[in-house]
Amino acid sequence: MKIRLIEIQNFRGIRELTWAPSEQVNCLIGAGDAGKTTIIDAIDLTLSSRYQTTFDDSDFFEGKPAQAIEITITLGDLPEIFKAVTKYGGHTRGWDAEKKIIVDDPDEGNGLEDVLSVRLVVNHTLEPKWNLYKASFTGDPRSERSLTFEDRQKIVPTRLGVYTDRHLAWGRQSILTRLSGNACVGVEILAEASRLARKHFKACEEGLFKETVDQISEWARPVGVKLGKNIAARLDVQGISLTSGGISLHEGDIPLRLLGAGSARLLIAALQDHAAACVPFALIDEVEHGLEPHRISRLLRYLKSDRDGTRAQLFMTTHSPVVLQELGIDDLAVVRRDKPTGKVTAISAKTDIAELDSQAPLRSMPNSYLARSVLVCEGKTEVGLARGLDRYWVKNKRDPFATAGVVATSGRGKDQAPQLAKHFRKLQYHVALFMDNDKDPDNSKILLELERLGVKILRWEKGKASEDVLFHDIGDGAVKRIIELLKGEEEAAKILEQFKGMAGKCSVSDWDDLQKKCTDTAIRAQLATCAKKHDWIKTRMSLSELIGLEVLGPNLERLKGENEECMTGLRAWVDDE
Amino acid sequence: MNDIELLDLITNCRRGSVIAPAGCGKTEQIALAVLHSYGRRLILTHTLAGVDALRTRLKDKGADPTFYQITTIAAWSLRIASAFPLRSGLSLTMPINNEQWDTVYASAVKLLRSKCIDGIISASYSGVFVDEYQDCTRVQHQLICALVDLLPCCVFGDPLQAIFGFRGNPLPDWDKEVLSAFPKIAKLSQPHRWENVGNRVLGGWLIKCRDDLNGKRQIDLRCSPSSVNHCMLEGDTKEKLYQERIKLVLKALNKPKEEKCIIIGDSKNETSRALLARYAKASAVEPITCKRLVKFVKELEGSEGLERLKVVMDLVKDIMSGAKGAALTNVVQDVTAGKRKKQLDGRQTACVEITRSQDLKPILHLLEDLQKQQGLWIYRRELYSALCAALRVVISGTHTSLADAVWDVQNRRRHAGRRFAKRSMGSTLLVKGLEFDHAIIVDVESFKRNDLYVALTRASRSVTIISKSCLLNPVSC
């Protein structure tokens, strides 16, 4: 079975959500209060139909129980038997996989898949109700139909929460129980075990509580209670009643639940996987919890590997770039919440931008996906400058980028960077694009399009690359400081040779000479050209970061016109987020 | 063909029909076929009584109920068509008349032909059996044909037992339409019903009668076995003939008390059947659309005062004997004229109240009170209980009009099937598909071939035919 559509109304922070998850792995990412865990909880509550679950007012959107919670989960890839008219055939609906919509009646002749919708409704009475939902049955007795107890067991997801102990015991709905084919431990065995325990205790107790017990008999006398001679401490039947949940996996005498959190989860994940035939859905909170990066990789690769089609559909949340690096773009869904309306969206991270290899950014810049805002920079030079500026601003008591949830990332050149900005914008991130202005992207319309989509475009003065601005447009002190920084580079000698090698009117003998002459306009121009030609700054991210911190930052006030606008625009965008 | 070969044929054929003469073990054959089938079978029939019979038989054989679903064509069509309104176009969920039922069937046909639920149908059933196929109307036949495009199907029935229903709905032509959709694969020929009671001779004679009827030959009662009695009806006046007939019926009814007797009369004449029931002290079996009841409802509506009481008393007279209606009416007339001073009893009070308001409660009180009276014989018991039930429904507020309540009660009864008294009076239409110990056939002159066959085959022990001739020449149809 597969979940085709999840619809949530008025559940916790979500007033409304409609999401068609992917068939296999669904990793939910997004800001802390976007509603990722709420979505996982919604799936869990709806498909588990645990009648002992209690709801309270805080489970309703804005805490208002007047608007009922409605969670509808539509299941496809149904077992044949579910489709029988004598079972739930009459409740089937149609799933249009292309348009990702449900049609109330099936239509397999036109390629719709037969699906069933399970709905959880909680109204102000706080009494949960699970039924099969079909719009045309609203208000007639057929809307009261629900899955039988036996069939409900077939859709219960397993959840790897932060606490997973129970899955290492044979309790209700635990993975071990399901792996054992839901076999129940005979009541008589458990009864006999507790009888033996009482017997053993009786034999060994001798004298342990004797003094107290004797005292009690004496104290009872004055109040007129006569206790018999056989008063003793014994194991209470109630106190040690064993249930099958009390039977758990041990290694020797040590219960496996005492494994480290990570190991326990790995083990359970593996068990879960083998139970997949009977457990169609797995829910994992914070998949990285308790795991070192290499074990995360191992776990994810394992969960994703193809094993004769019995893989459970996976829903998980994460805040870890390591997790993202291991996933495909198809596996990722970005969850966003519009605070004023409570409308939540979950969008597949696959944006289908032809010009962009969408898998690449996930591998190379997982951090960006975990941010709220992305500053897409044309190249590494600009990333370095932005980071340097961030450090400079922090020194000057401004909020760091991190507070605003901003991450600067390299867009790999003037043509790719705008596409990357578009990609993130489509996923509803706040996006700014920081670009040189010496050359325009080949696609002349892309910048206008981005602006329309709401991307903030930040560019230097027309005709200028970052190097031009650094060498030309800020004071002499700045150029001198850059020369100093270059001189300190490991490859300083090579850099000097490259400068000397430039056929130019001005020649310099060594670093000191260059230091002296560098304020000269012609030398500045030659420095800028050479820096661009030989990628002095571009290939040295730490250098550009230092330049941002020590050169650009302190000289921001010297910038004029468009250059000044570019920098104030950047700061304003960050503060705006 | 031995039994196993027959079962293989029935369960494996893509489309087929089995001709099942009366009493030749059709229900048994269907039950065995279900047990012999692979996967889950859908078994469709026409009445809840039919559903019951099949279900009981399967239960007796220990069949696992998860491997079959037995229901009526009506219920199945309604369920499936209303489950997918977008595809079937059906908007109603509670059909209340024949036109609406026809809409249900047509919608189900549309749905099945739409290809929208092919997967659901094939996930649900491995095949279909349809019982009493001769009773399928044309639209029901279309429905089964649409279903059969998706599933293997074998139908069971007997064209000679097809009796034109109370509705103007034509039946499909057996030879042209049914057999072309469901080629004949077998004919049952063992008269189990009679063999089971040691009356093999009668069973054999009926098989021969069947051949005669199919061959459009007359039946000569002079060469019938001893369990077939022919009573020659003689008399020169209509009156005499009638008296004679009652006498013969009463004589023929002289059977051991626990054996079930049925008098089979003219399908078209409800009143004459009621009258005969009255004289023969039998219970009249009423058709669903009982004319007398409908007439009563119509007359009651809008009548008042003594006229209203007369309407009620006329009905009382028609459904029971010994009610002393005239005396009651006299008391009420006295009360109305202010002449009566004596205390009234419950029944008299009810009658007075009937004249004074439109309330239905006193009518129900009167009817219930009459039932308790010694020596009173309700010979139209079905009508009586249907009316009481309808009155109760209106009084409890479920329905506002008596006409609706009557329809609702009758309709429910149609699905529930009826219980027969030990001595009943019915028509071929009302008794087809049912079994009795003894049958007494009157009005045989008005019978068509199918009527005659159904009438002759209802009883397992004896058949009495009261007629003016010992040669039976069915009206051609």
C-alpha cells in the first residue's frame, strides 16, 4: 500500500494542507515551526486508529475546537481483497496520478487508480472517529463505515520516534510482534511465570522485611485489628502481572533496549524493513538522532536500496545536511507554513528546471536547504565576500546571517546562479542573487523573471566584477590591505610572477614595490585584470572571506551609486528575513 | 454426464444456462456449484425468500460464507450503482416505486459498461450464478449481460415457469435473447421433490406433462397417477357451479392438519379468490399491490361521519367473517341521534370516534379489538396485518400519509417473503417457486401453459384439479 494523498484540516499548527507524497522516501525539511512533525503525527494518528489516543484543545488549530480536526489519508496500491464489494469496494475512489487529484468515484478505464480514503475526525467532543471517506456518502449510513480491526492492523505505520524501546519488546503493534506474525504469547505461560516468581520470592524473602512485618502486627492490636500469624511480605499478583510487552529482546541478560539510541534505531530500522511486507508505512522522527554521520549514510542507503519491492513508504524529518547529501532530490519535500493563514504546503524539492542539474545542489549545498533564506552568489568570490561581511557586521553588533536563517551559497557562474536562485525560489525559500556585473547571463530574460518571482537581485555597478570594485572603488588603504593579504598567501611568489607577466606599461620588481605603487590608477586596473584572469580571489575562499571582513566591510561607506545600493540592499534583505 | 462433470461444466463455463424444471433440485445444484467453485461467487436471485433458501442450503452444507455473497438483483444493483454515483448517474438511494427501480437497474448497467470498476468487480468475485432467470425483466437481463462481460456466469431457470409479473415490464425472449447470451449447457431431470416424499410416480408424470406442454399438447387427466385427482365440476347454473366448487374444495382440503394445502385460482381475480378463501376458511395470499387495500385508503381519505364508518365496515366485512358490523353501525347511529343511553364498550367507542375525527387510532383499536373476538375468522389475514402495520406506522409518525405507509409496508413485505397458513388461497403468480404438500387447482380454464405447469408442480403429495373437463387445454399465449 502507498499513501497517495494527505489532507489535513485544523490540526495543531496546520489549518490546511494537501500533499501528494512520493511513493518511496519522503524526507520533510523546513523551518522549526513549519509543521513537519505535525504531518508525521497526522499520518500516525490516522492510520493507527488507537482508540485510547486522547485529544485536547491544543490539538486544534489555534486551540479552537469549534473547527473539527479532519485528517484524510488516501491509500493506493490496495490489496485486492480491500477492493472487493463485500469489503470496501463500494468506498473506492479514483486517484489521478498525473494531476494529483482524487475523483470521488473510481475510473480505471481512464487510468485512475482505485484508492480508499481513511479519515480521522475529532470534533469539540474530543472523541476521535475513524471512517472510510467518500464525498458522495456524506450524511448517509455508508459514511459510518470503517476498516475492520483486522484490516486496520494492515495499515498501521511503525514509528521510530526518539524513544524506540517498545519496538524491542513483544508489545502491542511493536515490530517484533509483527515479525512474529502477531503471535500472542500464551496467557498461561505468563501466568505460570508470575507464579514461579512469587514462589521464588517467598523462598528468598525470609527475614528481609521481618522486623517491619512483626511491628505491623503489634501496631494493629491497639486499634483492634487482629492479624493472623501468617503475615509476610509477598510478591503481589497485581504488581508483577506480566504482559507480552514485558518480554523483550536480550543479549545474554542485558535487554537490547539499553543499546545506544543510535544502535537501537539502526536495529529497529532493519527489523522494520524485514517487517515491511506487513508494515507498509514507516515514520522516522529526526532520522539522524543518535547517529554518527557514517552510520546515517549506512542507514539511509539501506532504507533506500531496492529489495524486491517490499520497501515501506518512508516518511521522515531531518535537520541534518548529512542526511540530505545521502538523499535524492525526489526524496525531499520542503514544508512551509504561511503564518497568517496557517496554510501549510509540502513541495517536492524537484523543481524540474531544465538548465539545472537539480541533484547537484543537494549534494554540494545541503545547508542551503535547511535554511530559511538563501543568498545565491555568482561564484566563490562572492560567497567569501558575503561571509566576510557577515563577520564584519557581527563585530559591529548587527545580527548574524544565521539569526535570519540566511545561508550564502555558490551558484557556479553567471548562467547557473540565476537558475539555482529560481530553484530555491520555486521551493518558496527567500532568495537573493548576488552577481558580478561585468557580463550578463546568456539567458537575457532570466533576471527579470527572477525579480517577478520575488528574488532580490544584487549586482555591482554596470560593467564591474567584484575584483573591479575591490581594486577600483574603495580607497588606497583598501588596495594596500589586499596586497598585504595576497603577499601572505602560500602561492605569493606565483601571484607576483603572474602580475609581472602581464604585458603592461607598469612594471614592479617585488611585493614591496607593488605595495608602494599600488595606489596608481594604472596599476589598480592591471591588478583587477590580473586578479580576474588568474582567479586570485576566486580560488581562495578564505582569502575572499578575509577581504570581506577586513577590506570591504570597513570601507562600505566609500562605495557610491549602484555599488552602495548593492551592499545596502544586501544588508536590508538580510534584516528583512 | 455424471454429477462431477455437470459441476465442472457449471463452474468452468464462461457463459451458460441450466434449465431447471420444477422440483429437480435447482437450489441444491447451485449450492453444490458454489462449493465446487474456486474463489468467491456472487449469487443473485429475485426475492429475499430465494436468498434465504439458498443461504440456508449453503449453511447446511457448511460452505464458508466468505466464499459467496447471496443477494437480490435489486439490492445488488442499488448498492453498486449508488456507491459510484458519478459513474452510474444514479442520484437516488431509496427507490420507492417501479420506475425508480428501473432507473437503478439502468444506472447499474451504465456503471458496469463504463469500465470504471472492472478491477473492483474482478477483485470481488470469481464468477456469478443467477437463480430463477426466467423472472428477469429485460433491464435485469441487460444488467446480468453487462456483468458477464467481466465475470464467468451460469444462470439457472425454467422458461416454462416464467409468469408474467404484475408490471408491464416485458421479459426477454428465452430462446432468442437468453439462450444467445447463455448457451444451454445442461438440463436437470431428476424430480427430487417427489422422490424425497416417496412419490416418484407423480414426479415422473409431471416430467411427461412438461413435455406435453412444451409440445403444445393437451394433458389428459384420465391417464394420471393416483395422486392426481380430477373432480368433475357439474351444474347447470352459475350459482350451482359455484356452490359445487366450494363443496369440492372443502372436500379436497380434508387432509391431515399439519400438511400444507394451497388452493390455486385465477391470477387476475383478487376478489373471487378472496371470496373462495372465505368460504373455504383459507387465508388469502395477497399480491403486493393489493387492490382492496388501495381502494380502502382512497375511500377513507376525505370521508367523514357515518360515511367514514361505512368505509371501515365495508373493509371489515371483506376481510373477516363474523364481525357483526351491522350491529355496530346501528349502535353508532343511535349514539349520533342521541337515543343511546347505555355505557359503550371499547369497540363501540372506537366506532363512534371513527365518525367524529380523521384520527386513525380508533380504526386501529377497532381492528385489534375485533381480532380477539371468539368465532371471528380473518380470511384476508395478510391484508389485515398489512393495514394494521401501516396504521401503526402513521400513528407513530414515521409516515404522514396512510397511502405512503401502505406502500412502505407492502414493499418491505415483498422483500421479506411471506409466511403461509396451513390452508392458503393464492394464484400461480403468488405461489411460484414455493412448495406445498397438496395443491387444489380451480379456475384451470383460465390458465396459460406456464400457469398450468407452475400450478401442477407446487405440491409433492397430491394434486386436485377441479374442472369441467378431464382434458386440460391451456390458453395459448
